[in-house]
Amino acid sequence: MITDLNFLQPVTRMKVTVTFMRMDHPPVNTPLALPPGWVLEDDVQLSVAQYRTLHFGVGRSCCWWMRQVLPDKALERLLATAPIKVGLLREQGQIRGFYELNLTDPQSINIAYFGLLPEAIGQGVGRSFLDGVVRRAWSYGPQTVRVNTCTADHPRALPLYKQMGFTVVRRVEEEWDVPDRLGLTIPEHLRC
């Protein structure tokens, strides 16, 4: 008997180019300071609802969907037991962005999620925010730090990663079936 009817849900198919990147040594330049009143908060414990709200707020315009389709119990288990670290960017106490480090391979740490809420984009904090996250990833002592971006992400993401010292490892074309129930706007140029 079939118990998972997810395959019957309406979806929109999108095609993206995923760019996998890595950095093979810690930054050697002076750390970039966040503007006054902005701080990074590390190793934050979020409820499923808080995580979903933050993930959706940051990733909605970039079609972040994979965590949104996880059942609550699976996401709760992931947040409680997976080797991940979630951190927040705050301005005067208000959340303006978040990041997630995947520590599954302690020698090759992955910046799994990184982004700003829409109201923080254009405020001049992206570069210093990413610098802080990269330095936190390196603080775990890996041999490399990885990140990936795709053509659905903000157009400044790939150039920013390159400017921060990441190099392209490979590019892969992927097709995703994004559930329509999530209410994400799939850009026309990415639709299959």
C-alpha cells in the first residue's frame, strides 16, 4: 500500500546550475567588522517553527524548498541530532539573517545555508556577515570550507563567494520539482 502521496502534489519543474565552491585556507586578511549594532549569534537552538519561518524568510526569493518539504518530525530530529550549527545575524536585537554550518565531515565543513532577510539586503552587511561565517567555519579546524550556490540564488552570491576566496570546483545542471504548495515564485527563466 502506498502511504506517501507526495508524488501526487502539483509541482513546478525548474532547472538550475549549481556551482560547488571551496576555500583551502583560512582568510589571511583582517576580519571585516559588522556595522555598529549588528552582531553574529552562534550555535542558536531554534524550534521547528522558528527555523521554518527564518529559512523561508531568507530563502523564499531564492527558491529554497528542500527543508520546507521535510515533515516537522524529520526537521525536529535534524535540528536536534544532526552535526549542524545554526547562527543568526542581528541588528539591534532583530534577526536580519542566518547561516547553517554542516559539520558532518569535520575536515570539510560546508556552509549549508547563508543569507539575509529581504529588509537587510542592500544595507552593506553581506560581505562582513559572510566573512564572520567563514571564520567561524575555519574555527573548527577543517582542511577546507565548502559552499555552493545556484542560479536561483541572489545574483550577487556567486561573485561575493569568489571575492571572499572561494574557488569553483564544478558546476552541475539539476532539475527540481518544487511543490506548488510552498507558494514559491519560480522565475520564468528557470522553469522547464
